[in-house]
Amino acid sequence: MLEQFHVPADIAHPVQHDDLRDTCAELLETAGLPEADARLAADVLVASDLRGVETHGVSNLMRNYITGLGNGHLNPNPNMRIIRETPACATIDSDGGMGVVIAPRAMEIAIEKGKTTGAGLVSIANGRHLGMAGYHAMMALEHDMIGQCMTACGPSFAPTFAAEAAIGTNPIAIAAPAGEEPPFVFDAAMSILAANKITLARRLGVDLEPGWIADPDGTPIMESVPVPDEYVLLPAGSTREMGSHKSYSLGVVVDILGGLLNGSPAGPMAPKGNNNHFVAAYDIEAFIDIQDFKKGMDEYLRSLRDLKTAPGHDRVYYAGLPEHEEAAERREHGIPLHPEVIDWFRSACGELGVEFRL
């Protein structure tokens, strides 16, 4: 994550990940989730914070999930069911269940199908926010498989040349195992930045970079500005000249696989708050010997790390490497939370009768 989105060290409140996970699980269970689902949801959230993906961790999402369970937007006891199926494919109705609970279960189905057929593909309708897409893609790694997850989020950013939001941030995550190297894990929104980063910027009082947002009439703002009251989020690339049409079109791909493929309305037609998903697991052994693949991955990833660096930079990274290193650091020294987030946890614990241990 960009440095300006990190909680400043002089105000950060470090918490141990086990304490944070237990606290989140207890809050979610008290709010109505079954115990096993609450622990799974908490694990998804804390895994995001461990990897430094704070936009999809406890800071932003816990309060949203507690509110959603309280007002009925999130179904704590969904009747998740397969409504269409082949040996390799499935369509699931998640019945308004929390994506952080439904998506891992759908990924388990994709993994089992992939072990049998070589590739398991699952499209999920009637869904809700699934947290960090990379979590679900990474589930395939322990099975020596390549994992994929994408989620169609409903209108968030303006397509190229448009003046209103029509495509979701629609992140795409792909995880591939290696041997000795940390796995490759790509996880990125198709908008210029995740929408929750605007929340972080407002909380931290930092300016938005040029090209991140547009005026309400669709004109890209190409200078640094504080978070305005009204704005339109832009696709990655910001303008047609800088390639915004590419991420806009990839966002459409996510709407097709995660929405239209399971019969859900997508893009401008998607109901606010609905997030529909697509997960897949590819069995590497169906294509190549797993040890040969991992050896090739190690050589490839090392060749990227060993590239000559540009002036002012001391390392070349690949997707997943910084997050792997951040997770090791935060397991040892704690997850840094903003004081406002700590205050929210203290208040929520008091209201729901959960022990505050952060």
C-alpha cells in the first residue's frame, strides 16, 4: 500500500493479530453470526491487515459488517445453495450471506472440482462484500493449485468518457504457488484505487493524487487535492491517453463472470450493496508436474527481483512479495491501528458486551 495510507507511527496503536481476530469474531458472533462463520469472517479481515491491505481489514469493514447484520442487509444464516452444476462448474445463490463467509466456501467447492476435473469454476449470485479477494484466491495455494477470485461490486467508478459511476471497483486476484519464493499474489481493483482508500485518506487527512478522481461532471482532476464532498472515482489509468479503457474493460469482464454468468444484473443495473463473485481453482498437475512448475516459478520470480533498479529505488518487487514481508513484520510487532479505529472497537465492545482486549 502507498506510504501515505499507512497509519503514522507516532499515533499507531499496535495490536496482536490473535487478539484482534478473537475480538472481531466475538463481535460478529454477538451481532448474529454463527460461531464458525464469525471466526471465518474474522480470519479474512485480519489476514488482510496482516498483509498490509488495510482498506479491506478491520478498520473499514468491521463497522460496516456490524451495521449490515443489524439492519438486515447481511443475512447471518443464509441458505447457500447450488442452483446449477456440472463436474467442473457451479452457480451458487448465496442468499445475501456475508461474502467473507460464502466466498471461502465457494472456493472450497472450486478446489474440489478442480482436483477432479483440472479446473473448478464457481459463479456466485445474490452476494455481499467479500473482503480481500486475495484471501480466497490464496486458498488454492495449499493444494498446489492456482487460485482466482473476482467480485462485481456495483457502480463505483466512471467508465472512460463517462460522467457517472457505472462499473464496480471489481478487483481481480490470482495466486500462484512457488517453491522457495513467496507465492505470486496479484490482487487489484480495476479502479485507480480501492474505494476504501478514500475513507483512509479522509481519516488520515492526506490529499488524493492527480488522476485518482474526477469532478462530478467527469473531468479528471489532474492535481493533488483534499478529499472533496463530491467526486467520481476513475478507472486505473485515469484517462484514455493513459490507458483507462483497459481497466474499464477488465471491470466489464468481472461483471460478466461475477454477475451476468450467474443471472445477476451488473454494472449500472446492479442493486446498491450487492457484490457478486467468481472464484476458480486450477490444478497445476493437470498441466505440468508440480515440482517442475514450482522450480520454474522460483527461477522466474528471482529473475524479476534481480533486475537492475531504476534511479532512486533499491529493489524490484513482484505482486505478493511486499505483502508476504509485511505479514511477517506484523505478526512479530503487531498490526498498527488508527486511534479512531481503536475508539470504535472500544465503543462496539461496550455496546455488545464483548471484552475489549486491544
